[in-house]
Amino acid sequence: MKYRAGLALLVLSASASVVSSRARAGARHEPREAPPFESAQQNGQADALRASHDGPAAENLRRTVQVLASDAFEGRLLGSEGSRAAARYMAAQFELLGLEPLGAEGTFLAPVQLVQRRFTAPPVLRLGLADGGLVTLRPGLDFGVFPNGVPEAQGVLSLVSAATEEELRDVAASDVALALLAAPARARRWLDAPELAERRPKVVLESGGARQGRPLEAGPFGPMAPTIEGDGAVRIALYGEHAAALEAGAYRSVEFQPNLSLEPVSDSNVVGLLRGVGTPERPALAEEALVVSAHRDHIGPQPIGRAGATESDQIANGADDDASGCAVALELARCLAAEPRLARSVVFVLVTGEESGMFGSKDYVARPAWPIERTVLNLNLEMLGMPDPLSLDEGGTSRPWLTGFERSTLGEALVGLGLAVVPDPRPRMNFFLRSDNVSFARVGIVAHTLSSGGDNPHYHQVRDEWHTLDYLHMARCAEVALGALRAVGSGTLTPVWREGEPRLGR
């Protein structure tokens, strides 16, 4: 069964975000509460966003999470229309706050170009018998396709077989298909031998055992990536009776048509700026920037039985992961926009593709909206929606933690300023390397993630919904982040790596 959900189509006008939604036929989940998709001007949101403030507001955080984690955005899967609509929604919020656009062509959207392999039709595999007959195998059920890039060889190839490394060296050629009759892991190492580089077979058959696979249909195949590299070879695993027949030497030829192509995938980071003003003594501080980041993508609809998906609810909404971080970023932008400008500039970037490989943050540091050499800090915001029982203070009040606390001078400086932030209580889980801050750290920027998400039982589950979060806790986390931005943004604090850091290999 294919999943189809409602989707909000967001249209930017000159002065407001107009959000509309239209349910698609066959929707499998009714939202618990319809998100407020009327015009921002109509509901007074523009005035509220620009108003003076007493600090981060739990109600603002709830409102943003309720929208981003609604079914309307279909779980914000990278490259989906739901993800693109969520980007347009957040761009509209940046516009309402008066941020400067740092995206393409004067917008807040910075495209992230990706590609994905796609079956234009199910792959075709026919195996020739000794008597000249052909056996047509069912894609997915009788055979699985494991390409290295996009397969190059197709059509009819004679089939040679090898059970030992010596036999492989004797029969390997680029214009034949190879039946590997040894243990697959060991046999694949044989194929990697440098002396076979010019005559490595483009199609390799091996036994996949007695199990039967799942049907392969037209559509996306494998993860998205900036590029799909490989030598064009393909490994084909035969299942069930066909695996046994391969091992018995029943087949003589292979006719393979992969029907696999590369297609572009479009998605965007959302990037806005609050420009700094420097100080009379240090006007050049305005040319330095802090980057506040959070990832706005999630994992999208899930098959029934996976991640808690049921007939009534298949959308993994990603409220804590990471609509919470995006909501805190937006609230920080609101607070700072209502105050006198900081000395240093602040870049807000809501990245896509974290769940698939941190593609959005990698793209940002490769094509930064603000020069890397003049970026003094990345404060990444990830999973701030629920208190962590390991980071409560003596009175039981929740506190966020900073990944890689000991790696730079930032954490201790914030504690010295009286901000309620603590070291990551689960260092063995290595959260420092598992969020978008690491993309910034790789290019030398002091970069940490502020989080409290080490104990969320709803992580990557359909039940990660907006109503499960603690918005007062989120507001406390936002207060810590705001204090950090004010301190670094004023120029009185410039964090540096401790000696030998960031040591990303460990």
C-alpha cells in the first residue's frame, strides 16, 4: 500500500505567508489538531513576532512545532514536497521577522542539489539454460539488485563461474557475467584485486540463500546523495530455487536490463541574517558571525509495522527531532530581532538532509552564506523538546546539555555567566559527531550542539508528535541559547578549541 497524506502548500507574498492545505484522497491519518494555516497577517502573527518581548515564549515554541510537526508536511522527508513546503513556511517566518535573505536570488532558500537512483521500470533479469531456454525472474522476489553506481552493462552476456580466487583470475572479463560460487564476503575481496581493474565483470551473480525478497517496483532506490559514484558494476543476488540452480551450474547466460537512472532531487536550506553593528571600539565585529543551525528534515511516512506506524498513523512527524530545534531557532531570531542589534552578525540556517547524512550542513560549509574564516561559532539546536533525567538540577529543573563540552572554552564560559547548561551526560554515545555541528567543526569553526534529547522514548517513532513535548522546558533551553548568543554576539566572548581539538577521528 502506498501512503498519501495531506500537504500544506505555502505561498510567499510580499508581506506575509499564506498557508493553505488540501487533503489528498486516501489520507491515512487525521491530525489531532488542525494547525493554524490562516494568513499570518490575519491572525496577528506578524505583529506578535515583531513585538518586544520578555524572553523566549513557550506558546510561540508550541505554535511553531505544531505547524512543522503536523501531517501537512508529511514528515519532512528530504527531497519531498512536504520538505520543500516546510522550507517555504520557515522562510516566510524569517521574512516576517525582518531577517535579511541569504539564499539564492534574494530569497531565504539556498538550494541543496542532490541526486537519487530511480527505477524507471522494474529491473529485468532472464537467465539462459543449457538447452537454450530462458528463465525470467521476478524482481525483488527472485533476485535483488545491488549496484555500484548506475549499472552500465545490459543485454545478453555469457556466464562464467568461479569458486576459487585462481578460477576468478582465469575467467574474469569485463564483457561477461560472473557467477561467484564462494562465500560472498570473501569472494568480493577477490574482485577488488588491482590486477582485475581492467577486466572486472560488470555483472556478478551470487547466491542470496533460500529467502525470498520483497517486490522491486518502479520508483526511488537507495538514499539520496550529492553524487552517486561507482564503477557501474552490479551485484545480483539470486534467491530460493534460483540460488540453488546457480550453485548447481544450471545457467549459461544472463540478460539484464537495470532500468535504473539518476534523477535530480531538489531541496533547500533556509538562511537568514540579523546583521551586526560592531562597537565603537571594534567596528569590525560586524563582519564576524555566529551561525545558529537546526535541521528541519525528518524521516517521512513509514511502512506499517515500522517505527510504530499503523493503519491510522504512518507519518513520523519529528516534533522533537527536530521541529523543536527549528522552533527554538525561530524564537531566538524573534528575540534578537526585537532587541538592539548585537555587535556580531547572526546567521540562522535551517538545514535539510541531516537524517540522510548531514547534506544540508555540509552544503552550507562548502558554499557558506558568511565567510568561514569570519565565523566564530556554530550553535546547533537538536532535540530540545523533552527534559533529560540525567541533566536535572538539585531542584529537579531541567537543563540542556552541550555536546563536546570539554572540547572548547564555550561551555565553561557559559556556566561562568550563570547559564544553566551542563556537559553531555552520555559521552559514550558521541552525540558531538552525530549532528550538524560536526560539519562546521570539520572546517575549524568552534561548533557544539545544544540538546536534551538523549532519553526521548519517541525518537524516530510515529509517536514523536507536537503534543508530547514540554514547552516550558523548551523555553528554558531557548533562554540558555539566547544568553550564549548575546555573550558571543557582543564580542565579550570568543570561544576557541582546546589544544588538540576538535579531534574528529575519535
